[in-house]
Amino acid sequence: MDLIFRSMCQRAPLGRTAMSANALFFEGRTVVWNGHIGEVVENPDTLSEVLVRLVGEKVIRTMAASDLTPLDSLDETNRDLPLAAVEADEWDKAAKRASACREIEAACDKTSAVADAAKMLGVQPRTVWRIQKRYRTDSKVSTLVSRKPGPKKGSRFLSLEREAIVHDVLEESYLKRERPSAGTATNDVELECKRRQLRPVCAQTIRNRLRAIDPKYVMQKRQGGKRAREKYKPVPGTLMATRPMELIEIDHTLADILLVSDDATRKVVGRPWLTLAVDVATRCVVGFHLSFDAPSSTSLAMCILSIVLPKDQLARYLDFDLLGVEWPCSGKFEVLLTDNGRDFHGAAVMRGCQEHGIELRYRPVGSPHWGGVIERLIGTMMGRLRMLPGATQRDVRAKDGQDVEKRACLTLSEFRQWLVTEIATHYHQVVHRGINMPPIEAWRMKSSTQISQPRELSDQECLRLFVDFLPYCERPISRVGINMNAMRYWSDELRDYVARGRKHAIRYDSRDIRRVYFVDPFGKVIVVNCVRQDVPQMSVQEWQKLGAAQRTTGAIQQRIDDRIAGHDANKALVASSEKASRQAHRDSNKKVERDKSLQARPLPVAEASPGNVASTFNPNRVPTPFKILEF
């Protein structure tokens, strides 16, 4: 038994260090030592040592009181009672007893002092001695409040053997990640008791033991330490911001709603990603972005652009209506606080923040409470949109068998308009519990000291701000343009940068494959369009998937067979050519060797006869054509 129940094994509370071992580990008390259950046999009149007999052993051990932990509660519940919860009569009686105890402590003849105190309190002298003993352990009036008769709360009556069985079974069978039920633990205890021929433990007793375990310890063993820390770890401290646009929190979430396409079919497209930005000082929503694409540097760039732009200008760009409601929350900000997502750690995000004087901060790892403002805003918005048709709700049980896809009816633009209306006309106008006023009123009050209001940005300024946060890659500019994503991009403004022998930072919007961006040394953004005119608007991921699909569509097996046949034919052709060449080389070598051997050997001279003069061979004679002598 390496683990110990936390609430079963309560140590002496803080502030009671003066309590002696004689008071804490009285005779017969059940204790735990190094994971083993035992019983206090004798408690010498010391502050450091106790005699204990462990379960299953006959030997009595002398143990240090600091190594022991009481298995049952301290049973003196009145010590922990709030002072206001004690009745006035009981408190007066306890005050008189405390006064009598102080007189006994100061008296030289304690026997006479105890007798006098017994007469004053109307009790026997032995009762006064017991009161005095309790007062010595803790010199407080609350220590002497009368206790209720009967068994004290938390008392245990199981034998040591049965108590040890309950302790072991709960540790081994109940406190584990599979999270078995209490009934399973009860059955295991019953079987173990029958195996040892002991009386089974009542199911209610086991449930009482389970309720006595520290809930944090139970969650740590059954659900993991992370869940236990998220629920029980203290989270002191808060983020402080005193003026608008001083500290901005930003985060992404997958909205709990299904949207449909904008065309006539209105087919279900899916759930959109929502990026929100909130001002910590005023709790105002200062920016947002909606897209079906997963969070990326582009999502962050669009959200930052929506923060800086005045909302009237943003409404013209995104084609939504503010309905005449004021939304003054815009401008440049100082600090951006995000979580530790990969999309916030890119080089483009860091350099974009540095370029525009924004301090980029990250929450401590594993501490989501430092982003509590934006998390609360996301929770509020998700709760509001769950009332819309097509809402997926928070879980399967909340759907209650509804066909969510059949009820989906909002498009992305319609949902954007709903979100803007919800923010401007509801969220900003309702009292926020964190600041005890509506967010729009907090903005007006805290921004009244600002001298200038945010101005509208030109198209080139908006484009530069957007491009500075886009991802980029290094590419050379050749005579045919910029090669990216298996396509070429060209603009006449790139003529001065062609073939300079170095690579340039080419930025791209992952949502649109048709164009990339190049920032020249003078800070001007050059939009470089794709050379091909037949490429529709699609994301980089869609283009890559389309290329992969085109490479694998059609008569795949027929093309594979044709490739194999062509490869084999070429291989046979090369092999035949090599064989013929080798044969020709061998024949040529044979003839050369034969000629050499003939030249080295003397030729035979035939005897001349008068009748056969033509048979004489003359090597110097030039043969006539087609009459070449062969040897």
C-alpha cells in the first residue's frame, strides 16, 4: 500500500503544532505508517515516540510520531466549529471553564484549586481534571465547548483486519484510470472478506469511506493529474489593464453550428472557425474573423486587420451592416496575449508583431486561466449561437436525436451578420460581471482621455498590414517569374528583380492560390498574379489535393500496364543492342588476332612445275576484284 487516503489520513491541522503525540495518538487509535495500517498500543509520555502494532504482525514497534498519520478523523469536531456557530449559553459555559483552567494553572496547590473550580462549575473534581487536560492541549475557549453525546462524527468501528481490506481494495480496484463503480469495489471487498473468513463490510460503510476520500486525490487517480489540477489547483492573480487597447487576448474556436453554401443548392459545408479578440480593460470585442479554413497565420492576420481598422471601414470590406449601432473599438494595440498554439509561434507572426511595435506574449503552459477573458467570451458566444438552427450543441446528449444537418440554413455571410449584430447590440450593451458595467460604457469612459481617434487606413496600408502577418517562403525571381505550388506567378513590376542571384521572401495567402505578394525594398506591396487564367479561387490545400487526385484518376491500371510494357521493351532493346555490340567486338578481336598470327608465321613456298605456273603464290601481286584469295 504505497498510497494513502488523503482525507482519511488527516494530519494535525496548521496552528496546532503544540499538540503532543499523547493527545493526537491516543491508545487504540488507528494509524497508517508507510502505507500499512496499525493500532496504537501504548503512548508513552513523550512528544516523539508511539508504540504501534501493525496488521498481521505480533511485534510491537516503537515509531516516531512524525511518521504516523491518523486513519480516522480527529473526532474533536467542535475545534473546527466557526465561533459564530456556537450557541451563546455553550460559549459562556466554555468561557467559565477556560477561566477556571487558567486559575488552576496559576495556583500552587492545584488540588485545592481543582476542588474550588468543581464547586464553581457544579461538576465533580475528576471532570475538572479532564477539562484541564483538554485545555492544556490547546489553550482556547473553543476547545472547551461541550461535545454532543454519543459516537463522534467520523468514528470507525471496523476491526483492523477489515479496515485494511477496505483500504487495500479501494486503492487497487477503485482508484484507477478505468474508473470502476462503487458497486464493483463493494463486491471486491466482500470477496476478500470471505476469502479471509471475515464478516463482510456493509455497502453503506464502503460508500462512507469513498465519500471520506479527498476529491482531488480521487480525480487525480481516476482521471489524471491534469484534470485534478484544472479543477482544484488554486489560480490566484489576474490580468491587469487600465486603458483600452493596452492588452488584447485572441483565440480560435470551432463554432458549434453547421453552415450551408451560398449557391442555390445550399448544401451543408461544415462548421466554421471563429477567431475573436477582446480588450481586457473594457471587455469589448475589438476584432473577429470567420472562415472554414483551420487556424493559421492568415486567420491571425485577418483578425489583427479587423482590430486596427475602424469598424465602418471593415463593414465595407466584409459587406456587413452595423445597423446604425456604434462600435468604436479599433486602433493600434500594445500587447497581444495568446495561447501556445503552433499558429501563434510562426516566424511571420513574430516578425509582423515586431514590425508594428506589438509585444507578443504567451500564456504559461498548462495555465488556461491566464486567458480567462477570451475563454469566457467564447463560452458566451457559443451559448448564444446554440439557439440558432443548425447548432450542434455542446455534446451528443444535448442534441437529443435532432437532425442538425436538416435544420442548418445559415450561410457564412449570414452568420457573420448575425455575429456582428449579436456583439454590437447585445454583448456590448449588457452589464459585464467582471467590470460591473456594459463593455461599451467602459470603453467610452476609459477612452475619453485619448486625444485622437483611430483613422481610416488606405488600401495600400491595409494591404501592407495584412501581408506583414502572412506566411512566407524563400524563392528566386527568374525570367519566367516566381515558381510556387507547381505554378508560375508574374508581374511587370518584378522586372528590376529578375535574376539577381538571390532569394526573396514571397508571402502568400493560404486561402487563395491565384496570387502571391512581394514587398519591395521601399515597402511597397506588389501583387503577383498567377500566369494561368483558368485557375479558380481555392486554397493551397485544395490545390494540392486536386493535383494529387488528377495524378491518380483515369485508367490507372491501364496506364501502369502501358508503363511496364514500355519499360520492358526499352530494356530488351538495350540488352539486344549490347549483345550485338559485344558480338561485333568479339568478331573484330578474333580477326585482328588471326591476322597477327598469320603475319608472324612464315609462308610455305610451293615447288614450281613446268605445267602449273599459276599455282605459285606471289604475295606482292595485287589481286583482281572478286578473286581475293582467302586463307
